[in-house]
Amino acid sequence: MTLEKLLEIKAANLDSLNMRLPGFDAAKYNGKIKRQIAVCGGTGCKSSHSFELKAEFDKVIKEKGLEDTVLVYLSGCFGLCAQGPIVVVFPDEVFYGHVKKEDVLPIIEGHIMNGVIYEKCVHKEVVDGIKQTKLFNEMNFYVKQTRIALNNCGFVDPENIYDYITRDGYQGICKAVTTMTPEEVVKAITDSGLRGRGGAGFSTGLKWSFAAKNPGPKFMICNADEGDPGAFMDESVLEGDPNAVIEGMEIAGYAIGASQGYIYCRAEYPLAVERINKAIKAAYENGLLGKNLFGTDFSFDLEVRLGAGAFVCGEETALIASIEGERGMPRNKPPFPANEGLWKRPTVINNVETLANIAQIIRNGVEWFTSIGTEKSKGTKVFSLGGKINNTGLVEIPMGTTLRQVIFDIGGGIPKGKKFKAVQTGGPSGGCLTEKDLDTPIDYDNLIAAGSMMGSGGMIVMDEDNCMVDVARFFLDFTVDESCGKCTPCREGTKRMLEILNKICAGKGSMDDLTQLKELALSIKDSALCGLGQTAPNPVLSTLNNFYDEYVAHVTEHRCPAGVCKELIHYTITDKCVGCGLCAKGCPAGAISGEFKSKHTIDIKKCIKCGACKAQCKVDAIVTK
């Protein structure tokens, strides 16, 4: 492959690909370019049958004889998972959500053939009290984002390498190996201020420089072992833009002097694994991986290694052990991987999102990247929004954006008019932030100062119905289950913490337990072997600091204020009851009785506190106390 060939491919496909971008002037092409229908092919939409949806579009288009004028492709994740499965029509920029197979024919006959938007599924937003149709580039969810790592997701077919090339793909590695020295590449990444997006936020360029100084064979590893509950950022990048990760690894390999790379991806991401393998195969076939890239003496080979889903293998030394065929357990540092890593050779490990930024920094320049973000945290950050929020999905925002802007402007606020209570950032390693923290600018240092951390990018929102003691128990239960067991503080200490939390949630705790819980947490933070163990107590410490009154209520009043902890609540039917009987029908324990159209009652001795009755009640007559 040569730069001339890259530009030739780009020129041949540019108009067709530009059709998918805002501001495209379709009129001047007078039907010479196919109209395009993007069907979201990310895992979220796939689980809602988007692949079958794409097949239905293909079928109807063939039946209508539209093959020469309409192209349908499976894209990567569009981000707004709450609306999946998603279909976007270009160049019209019409966004359809919750599309089903029966909606395909009306979209084709109405929109594609007659220019009439299909009202049932088209995206609408309330403006001045009136619901109005919003085009793709006008939607609140997108206009407040800045996309770098997700730049191509949705706009390219992730299984078509020419789509990526048309978006200036592989020009970054071409520029690096033909016009820059490895030292200049390291300097550019260092000067860009790019920090590792995997959680620690260490300078990417500085990490590269450590490995670059060491002689001999070296290795480049992509950490795609994303294991935080509620996190799917890296998965979506691999599914939606796998070539960006490949190109980032090549540039990193050139910079540090590595000719072999590995993508360590958990096997629970089958679609990501499939697409990255297809992208690697296509890169080899087009001379974009392998020997003497772009006519230089730089060669780079790449393969995928699968992880078995152990959370601890997200820690870099445990990941290295896993690739070497050993049990995934952290190793003492120093030596650090940059000096002695995979097979005792210098090794650099970057996560997926970090690598997805690299090629664009090399292509567009350091000044472009440093113009985005804050003084100490440059660029953007991808977050997966989950929990009690309207617009669940994937977002990418400039560093310095506030939590309030993400949750209420982009995320659309809390469903059903409920009150915001907390947001957990950083997954099991992070902490819960409250309403007082909503105007905190999101960057590495500010989140740590507020009592949480960036982490890999999970962001779980909670409302007034969440019990924060139970939330802490949930994350600690995950950590206990995923502990590798190598060091005593993590193996034994987190178990003891979980035992105390279970005791508190059962109404059997004491104030001494709260004191012991905090002491244990601080001890584990100071003595655990790896970063995962050291940060495991964070959800407990942050909830103790911000919601101490809830802990006290569990202990002294034997009451769960949110009505979540089963041992501390009982269900009561109020005078609102209309006697419909739905609660009795839905009760698996037969604990509810009453005549039709008369107030029902609950037998507390039979009640198993499953909440089925409350879920069934249409008049909110069942309350927890």
C-alpha cells in the first residue's frame, strides 16, 4: 500500500461516504449516488434483532427494484441505545428509533419512495411544549458531544476497510513511518497531553518513552478486557471502528520499536472479536499490516488473544500473565511492563479508547488535540451512560464538561420525574457522587478530588429509589467474586467488608460495624497488591461519606429509607386500593387476599418481599415501610 493508493481509494468513495455527514448537498448529484440506510449493528441493537431488520430492508428493497438507488449497511453503535434498534436514512439525516420488521415496508414505501417521513418511529423532541421532529444532526443527544474515538461509529461499515480509508484511515501510520522518526512520534503523543483512557490517566507518551529507551524485541498490547459493570465503551469502538485501533497500535509499535502486537479481548464480546479479526485480515490483504509498511523497513504483525472474562485481567500485569498462558494474577511492580513485560521484554499496554485517538492526533496535529479539553486533561472521554437515565447509551464529551451536562442535557435526565440521587463513575473502582457534585468538570483530577475517579468510563445514574448501602454492597460483591485471591488484603479484607454490609442490610448491624467497615476499607486501600484491590473499597467509602445517614438508618432504626433491603421492609396496601385483584394474581406466594372491588390485605408471614404486587398495582396503592 502507498499513500497514493490510499488517496485513490478515498477519492473513489468520498462522495458516497460524505452523504452520511451533516451538510451534504445531495441536490447537485441528481441521484447519481445511492441513498443510504444505516442499520445499527452494535451489540445493543443486535440484541433487539437489528441484523434481522437489515435483512428485511434488503428483501424489501429487492422486491421494489431499488437495488441501484438504495444501499443498506450495518453500522457500528450510534450511541443512543435507549432508542434501539436504530435506523438512520442518509442524506436526509432522519433518525428512526425502536424500529421493528413491520416498520420496514412503510419506511421504504413512504420515506424512500415518496419522501414522506414515517411518523411512528421518527425521533422527536419537545420544543416549547410541542413535540417536533429532529434530524440526526439536531438531536440534543448528539449536538452536545465531540467525537474523536467514536468519530467513525455509525458512519462507516466496520467490516469495510475502504470506508475507513475514505475517512482518512491509515494516513496516520503512513505519515508516521514516512515523514517522522519514532522519537518524533513519541514527542507528538507526549505533547498532545493524551492520558490513558483505561482508568489511571497516565501520560501515554511518557509510557511509550520508557519502552522506547529499552533495546531488543518489544511488544505492543491493546487492553480490550473491559470488565466494569455497565461499561461497554471499548466493545463499541472495536465493533464500530476496528481499523482505528489497528492503526493506533501500528503507530505505537513504530514509536516504541515493536513489530508484534496483541489485542487482548474478552470472549464475551463475540461481535467485537469477529469484527477485529475481519479488520486484521483485510489490513493484511491490502498491505496495511505485515512486512515493510508503505515501502519502509517497519513491519508490524497483529493477532487477537481471547480472555476468559476475569475482571482482574484488566490489570496490565495480570493481562500479560494470561497471554503467556499462566493464571491471570497481578505481579509486583517494579519492574514495570515498559521495562519487563510480556515474556520479560519491554511492553506497552494501552486500552482501546486510547489507541482510537492516536491516528487522529498524528494526522491532525498536536495543536488540534490540545485545543479540546482542560489544561491537565486533553481531548475527550467516552462514557457509557446507564442506570436511572432516559438516554442510556454511549457518549463522548470534551474533558471539562460537567456531570450535570452529561446527565441532564445529553442523558435527558431521570425517568418518570424521579429525583436524581447519585452517579457512580469508575465502576467498582470509583465512587458515588451526589447532587452537590453535579457541576464538577469531568477530568481525571476533579473526579478524584470529588471522591470518585474516571475509570474506564462507566457512568451509572441512581434516583431516589436506590439504596446506597445496597449499591455499595453490589459493587463490593462484584469485587469479592472477581478477586484473584493473590493478596490477603483483597482476598480476605473485601470478604469481611461484604459480610458487614450484608449484616447491615439485614438490620443486624451496629455502629461499631460502621467504624470497622471504614477501617477495613482504608487498610485495604493502603495494602492491596494491585490497583484493582486498592480501589475496591471506593464505593463503600464514598457512600459512607455522602450517605452516612442511610447507613445509620439501617443500623439504629432497622429501616431502609429507599425501601430496597428486603429484610427491612414490608408491603402494605393503602386505602387507594380499588380491589382489582391484580396484586393477588401476581403474588407468587399467595400472600394477598380480598374480595373483588374491596381493599385487599397482605399476610406478612407469607410475603416473600419480591415486589411483584407493587409492580402489578396500577393505582400505586401498595407502599413499602
